[in-house]
Amino acid sequence: MKRKYLRTLAMLLIFPLVFIMLVPTISASSLPSLKLPVTVKLSGRPPTEDEDYTIVLKADNPEYPMPEGSVDESYNMTIQGEGSKELPEINFSSVGVYTYTISQLAGVNELASYDDKVYNLVVFVTNAKNGSGLEITVNLYLLGEKEKQDELLFLNNYEKEPSQEVEIPEPEDKPKEEAEDRFEETATSAIGLSLFALVGMVGVGTVVTKKKKEN
């Protein structure tokens, strides 16, 4: 009788412990999670070597759930070159409204115009209508706008690299200019001499005519 009582007591003690161990596991497996793809596109003249682009996910409240590896309510993800990548999943364990911002850090390439858009991410966590647990609804907006966005897209544009060719100045045609100057000087001198000779001849003719009249 005493042994039967001890067995019953042991089972009563073990059952709550097993239940406590199983409940968190079941709850964790049924938690809704969120994964967001982010796309980086390039235009213009991108560099031949892929650049790293940093996408920043930041919670508006330190109590909001974040992906593993987050620091100070912020998570940084790197996308190398043009392409898409998913942000790590975020698990939600309670009903509520959770808000985040998603942006891109500016790079260091002086020829690039980095997309500075800021997205507002709004996550609604509600009880499922069928009572199976929680469900989430995701809305995405651009900062300061009310129109919903379909994707997280950052477009970076690269300008054409400046030409490295050195422009060689055209040689000045000095001999031609000097010849023209000399020609002008010669022509001017010739005209001057002709006028001087003409004046002299007129003067001589006048003197000769005057003497003839006197004689």
C-alpha cells in the first residue's frame, strides 16, 4: 500500500515537470515568423569589383523582437553586388503592433549615388480565427508616405568614370602668323614709300613748272 502511494505521488510530481518542459517547445514551434527579402539594383556604370551594401533593420522600440545577432535594437545585413537576400527571421510571441525601419548605409564610392530611401515596416500580430495560434500581417511603406510598397528595393546609380586621357594643346601656328605680320609690315612700308615718292615727284614737277613760267 505504501509503495503504491509512493508511485502515485511520483507520477503526480513527474507529470507537471514533463508538461512544463513540453509546453515551451510546442509554443516555440508554432510562433509566427517573418522573413523579408531585400533587393539591391545597380544602374549607370557599376564598378567591375562588387561593392558591399549594408542594409539596416532597426526596431522602433527596444522591446520589439529582432533577429539573432542584433545589437542595440539594430541588425546589419550585407549584400555583395547586385542581388537579393533575406533578412533573418523575426519570431513574434504575443499579440501587438510592431514597427521597424529599413534603410541602406551610404557607401564610399565618390561616383555612386546611394539610394537613401527609408522604409517603415508595420507588423500586426493577432490571434488566428481558427484558434490555432498567432498570425501576422505585414505592411510596408516609404517614410512619410501612405501608399503600400510591394518590395524592399534599393537602387544605386554610378556615374561614368572621368577620362584619364590628357589633352594635348594644339601647337600654335606661329610661323604663319609671323609671315602674315611681316607681309603686312612690308605692304605698309611699300605703300608708304610709294606715297612718299609720289609726293616728291609732285613737288619736283611743281618747282620745274614754276621756273619755266619765270623764264
